[in-house]
Amino acid sequence: MAKDKGERALKKDLMSRRDFMKTIGVAGGAALMTGLPGPLYSAQAAGPEIRIGHVTALSGVSSDMGPLLDKGLRLAFSLSKYKDRAKFFLEDSQSKPDVAAQKALKLYEKDNVHLLLGPILGNESPAVAAVLKPKKKILLEAYGANAYLVGKDCSPYTFMLGHTSYNMSVPLAPWFLKTLGKKVFLVGADYRTGRDVALYFREAFEKIGGKVVGEFYSPLGSSEYAPYLPQIRNAKEKPDGVFGFYIAQDCINFVRQFEEFGLKKDGYVYVNAIGGLGIQYLDAMGEAAVGFYDSFHTVPYADTPQNRIFMAAWQKAYPGQIIDEACMGGFDAGTCIIKALDAVQGDSTNTEGLVSVLHKIEYESPRGKVRMGPNNGTIVPVYARKVVKKDGKYRHEGTFLGYYGTPCGPQYEWGACSLGCPSS
Amino acid sequence: MTFSTLMTVLLYGVTIGATYTLIASGLSIVFGVMGVLNFAHGSFVMLGAYTGFTIVRLTGNFWLAFAIAPLIIALLGGIVEKLMVSRLYGKDIPSTLFLTFGLSMVFSNAVLLLWGGSSYSIQLPSYFRGFINLFGIYYPKFRLFVLIFSCVLVGVMWLFLSRSRWGLPIRAGLFDLETVEAFGINIYRVFSILFIVCSAIAAVAGVIIGAMRSINPMMDLDLINVALIVIVIGGLGSFKGALIGSLILGLAEAFGAQAAPGFAKFTTWLIMAGVLLLRPKGLFSEH
């Protein structure tokens, strides 16, 4: 069934790609005519094909994000001098690690791509990295969060452009203490990321004088939180806020039921790590999410110069379609690749040259300034995002917390990266 | 566990169980009377949720969704029964299982094409939002409505099956279809009506679930999973079994989450395994 869903999603994506190609010319032309700044909008470069592979979820749990990431990637190229040279190869990972790895190999070995943008889920990325590492093939991860890939499993050929559980939870500890208070109730989905987020936050929070007054972890994929929520109200001390990590449907259900059972009305505030209150989920959450927070490295609709360029291009290419974290992630990855290509004179077959450039790359994208750390993990701006309602639409108000990478070393569970480790 | 917490969890468990009854009873009755293990039943619930969501989005009227969505899904159920399911009456169970399994794939892909992969939820009218304080228990207003509505609907269904003229051939059909036909009753017409009514009830459950939780293209699998566990516990083909099975499942989830949060789902599987070992046909099997 998953295969069938995948094929359907793929066909749908191909159809939308046709529409996309029609509109993208308009967007690119408009950008060139308005003389937008930055390296993306220079004259066209003639030359051989730049073959870019993208293995992402077109079916399965993260199928809502895959097509958007792909659209963002293509949009970045459509605004660049490489727009006529770039050729994209899209494969469905089905949100499964083994399928993602198999498709990544296929893209390199059969489609002869020059570099690859990897999958979404934290368990897919290491599976793809493991098969590409011995073959010395480039893997860029726009979304897949796995600290081991910037720790002991790092590789000169693997680049994490997104986030990890660590840099999306630890920066929130001092912010929580200052903004909400000293007492926290921890919650989360009972799987690796849910537990990691709670663990890293707890360590950082307790170190600065914070106190955990209770905690629970519900099974991943739960749709009913009614049995768990009374534990928050029954905690020995009333928490100043509730912190944790739920994703996608779990987060929608948790936030809605958090409000439904009166916790919000009684002054309990919920903070979800790693973009759980992403813009694509806010309509489904409705009023329940307003006033709650999450953390992430992008703020859709933020009024910054780079984001204004992106928003204008996106709205021309996809009128009426919401701008979310996934399409921004795809655009960010595209921006990074374009900057690297510029440094190797557009020679996408120069793998060693690209690797060397990517290892030290710095670029500006809609999310802000980004630079690569010594362990091939990006150091990104981290924001605490408050959900607000503006002109009848649910949006985020971002508070900049600082630039954070993912440190590594023997003291961390994910170990040290042989390439080096950033200090924070 | 304090008395207040005990009562809270009990109430939550009963409400979860009431929702499960709406999902599982249709599946159980269709199997019991018609011999059709309708794997697409979860899809009817899902389609009810999506249809309800669309109606609320277009009109802003929750009650219109509550009334129209079941009619649309009943029509769809009627078409499916007439064109496909009816051709397999009298065939073995795997034939109908394969047919409805295929249909469930068609429906989930249709949802993906029509509504995309995003998550939605049905917005409730303002008077259903918020909660009331029932003797110190914070209870959401809409869930209270769901509990009362489910009890009323279950009561009507029970009266229909046990006391009405239409209910008699259905109950008789559970045991001996040929004898029912020998009395001059057009049993295939009964089958059609039953399939349509159960599709409509599934859609009602869909609208309710869509207002309580998020709607997504993969929810059908979760829903059919719940329904199958309920009827394994309660017994295939038994309305009473579906009711009791749903309550057991709802209470097990609620108390399991309190006692051992990490094992809350495991509790339900454990109960199912226990029932299968001790009473392989379920607690109240009619067969």
C-alpha cells in the first residue's frame, strides 16, 4: 500500500512540477528584473548539466513535507544562474530508512547525480549516510536530524544543514527560565527524539537552577492524551510551563487536547521543541496553539531582506500556497549548493572541490546567517517562536536566541567527530 | 491514585470507549450478518471526517457537516455495496477481505489526491469549546456531548436491532440466512440497507473524531486497527460485544496510561491476547 501511495504522490508531484516549471520562469524573470541582491541572481552560466538527486518522503509519515522541500530546492535554482543547467532527480523514500538508502544508491549509480539532498526523518539520514560514506559521495541533509552524523559517524562527505535534538532544545533552557519561570513539567513522545529533547533540556535547565516537577512520555503515534493530561494538573508543584517534543499529528492532538482539558485556561503554557508548532500544523491546531511556543531555525514570514526575496519568489511561483518550514528548508539547501557551485566555477562533477568548499561554507538564506561547523554540521540561528494570530492567520513571532551548532566530543552520547568539533 | 483522579480517568476511559463503539459497531454488524469483513470501514470513517471538514470549511456550520457528511458517505456505501460487495455474497471471507482491503487503498490514495498530505481538524462552534467542572473533574464540553450522543445512538441501535421489525431479520440472519429467506424476506435488500446505515454511522464517527483529533490520510489504518481489536475482544458479529469491547479498550488505554505510560498501548494488545487465548471467538461472539 505504501508503494501505491508513493506512486500516486510521485505522479501528483510530477504534475505539480509541470505547473511549477511554467510559473518558475515568471518568478525568475521578475527576480532578475528587479535586480535583487546576492549571489543567486547573477548572469546565467552555460555549461554541462548539474545533476542533483533528492531522496525525500512522498509517502509515509512525512509525506506532507517532501514535495515542499523539493519545490523549495528547485525554486532556489530557478533564481540562480544555474537554472538552465540544473537537472533534478526525485525519488520517494517512503519515510523508510532502507528504502531511502536504496534510492540514494540508485540516484548515484543509475542516474549519475553529482550530489544528493537527503531524506527527512532522523532514522533515514544515518541509513543513507552509511551507504554513501564508503563511496565518497556527497550527502546534504536539509532536514534529517541525527547528532551521530556530526559526532562519531561524521564524514567529510556528509553535511547536516538543519538541526539536531541538541541545538533545538538546549538554547531554550535559559530562555524558559527567564521568560516562564523555574519550574517545568516535561512531556514527550516515547521514542528516541522525544526522550533526547527532554534529557538535553533537563540537563541544561537544572544546571542553571531550574527544577523539573514532573514528567510523562506517551507512546509515539498516540491520538488520545486525556489519560495523561491530569498528571500535569496533579503535579506536586504547579509548573511555570510544560516543555517537550511531539511531532506532526501527535503535536496537533496534544495541543488541542491540552486546551480542551482546560490547562491553557488555567495558565499552563506549552513549549514544544524542534518546530512542532510548524506553520503547516497551525490551522489544524486552531486557537489552541495561540500563545504557545516552539523552537526552530527558521521563522516563516519573518520580515528580513533574504526572506522577503524568498517570499516574493515563492508567492509568484505558487500563488496562495502557504510558506512553511519545509519549503524554506529546501530553498536553504538550494542556496547552500549554489554558493558551493560558485566556488568551483559551476563544476558539479568536482566532488573533492565541492566537499572542501562545503566544509567551510557560509551563506545567508531566509533563515539568517548560516555557517558550517568543523564537524560538518551547520551553526544556525535558533529562535523561540510564539504562535500569534495576525489578520486572521496563524503566524510565528520569533525571538532570536543566538547561533547554535551541535557540539561533539567524548562527553556526548554521539561522540567526537574526527573532522573536529565546534565549541557550542 | 486519589478518588478524584480515579473518577477522572474512568470518565475519560468511558468517553474513549464510546467513540470506539461508533467505529466498531458497524464493522461488527456487517460481518455478523453479511459475512463481509469490511476492511474499508476505517476508510468510511476517514472519508466522513474529510467530508465533514470540507463542509465546515465551506459553510462554517458544524451541524450541517454532522448531518450531510453521513448522507454523502451513506450514498458512497450504497454504491460500493451495489457495485462490488454484493457480487461476493456467499463467497468466502478472504474474498471480501481482499476486495475491501483494495478499496481502502483506493480511498486513502483518493484522499491524498483530493486533500493532500497535510493535517486538518474540524473546528467546533464556540459553545462546544472549553470545559465544564464536574465535581472537580475538568471535562471538555464536546466530549460530554460525544458521550451523551454515543449513548443515545447506541441505545437507538440496540432498540432497532432487538425490538424493531427490521431488526428481527438481521438478528435471525446472524444464525440462519436461508430460513430468513424462506419467510419471504428479501435478505439482499436488508444487506444493502445495513451496509448503507453502517457507512453513515462510520461517517458520524468520522465527524466526531475529526473534531477531537487531527485528520490525515493515514488515519484509516489506525481506525480499522482499533475496530478490529474491539471486535476481537467483544466477538465478531455481536453488537453487545462491540459495546463491551470498546469500553474495555477505552478503560485499558486510560488506566494503562496512568499506571505505565510507556506501556499504555501494550496493555490493549495484552488484553486482546488474553481474550484470544481464553475465548478465541471473543467475549460475546454470536457465531
